[in-house]
Amino acid sequence: MRLSQTIAALAIAMPVALPAAAEIPAEQRKSIERVIEDYLMRNPEVIERAIEALEAKREAAKERAAVAALERYRRDLYEKPASPVGGNPDGDVTVAEFFDYRCGVCRRVHPIVGKLVSSDGKIRRVYVEWPILGPDSVFAARAALAARHQGKDKYFRFHDLMMEARGRLDQGKVLSLAERAGLDRKRLERDLGAPEIARIITRNYAIADALGLKGTPSFVIGKKVLRGARDLAGMRRIVAEAREAARSR
């Protein structure tokens, strides 16, 4: 157990606040420390319970912060997102995916999300470009967003090709896939430097930070924040819960 965990556990386990260490005479402090050590040696489960309580408090705080962030970024996720929107734009449940094209788990979950949306005509899908794995990731995200200048459908085709790509997704590979998607390569190279694209990505970083996301893929389904991938059954269950919650409000 790390020292920080032990200190946190003791802070929770103590029924009353003790005076500051500087206020306790040395001999008395040693006596108190011996009593505490003896108690914990005979009842080690106290620390385990205290750590569990601490983690529960942290998780609760994290969820409260996420709820507040979802409200603050309502427009970006639910109303008029700058990010691409697929599925049913008027759907009753929003599934927003935070992804990076160079993320292996994102690639593995890609067909799952696709099946979730294609099998449920009431899902509104928001594609949140969140490039966190280096310059090549940023280039891919910029290129994907720039593809919309050549038609909304071109973005979705390009997105799928990058998610399904094998091997290293560097800038040359991205531009090659853009041509396969039917995009004008030279125009794409010009458009990906547009200021509004940088603003969208910067905004996505801010949303992810406010939601407490640590990596890709992450999702917002309805009002629930998911950190990490889920299987199809799990995602369908969460969509159903979000739909039911919306009906009961």
C-alpha cells in the first residue's frame, strides 16, 4: 500500500480530529502512534474499508463534476455541435464518442459503435475528434474535419477508412486514404489549416478535460459518461437506460 493511501485511510478512519502534530508533546505523540499502529495491525481491514470509502467519495465527486460539465457543454454535445453528427440527427438518445484515429482500442470498438447506431434508428451520433496521441493524430483529426468542406458524406467515408486502416497512420497514409474516400487531396491540404478546425479541436480538449476523461475511447451516452470501451450489449443497455431516463423526466 502506498503511503498516500495509508494517510488518506487514516484520515477517514479517525472518528475525531486530532490536534496538529506540533501541538502534541513528543512522548505523547509516540504513545498515540503506538496505539494507532497496534490497532491497525490487529484490524487491518479498517484501512481497506477506509480506502474503499475514499475511492467512493472520489468517484462521486468525479460524477458530480461530469454532470456539471455536461450541462455547461450542452450546446456542444446535444444542441448544435460543431462536431460531425451522424445516425439520426433528431434521435432521442445522443451517443458522443471521443476518439483518436491512432488509438488501437478506438479501432477495435469502431464496428461495435457502428452496429449500435445502424441497428437503432433513434440514436444521434456525435463524432468528437480528440487527438491525444501526438502530431500524426492531430493531422488526422484536422484532415477529417476538413473533409466536410467537400461534403458531409465524405467525412463519414474518410472516418471509416482511417478507423479501419492497418499499420501506422502517418500523414502520408492519411492523405492516401483521403484520395480513396474520393476527396480532393490538394484542397484537403489547404482546408485542414482553417482556423475553425483548430477551434473545434481545442473545444473538444476543453470538454474532455471538464468531463474528467483520461483516454480514448470515451463516450457520453445520454447523460452518462463512459471512460473506456464497452461491448455491444453493454452499450445497448446504457442507451436503453438513457432513453428511459429521458422519458421519465
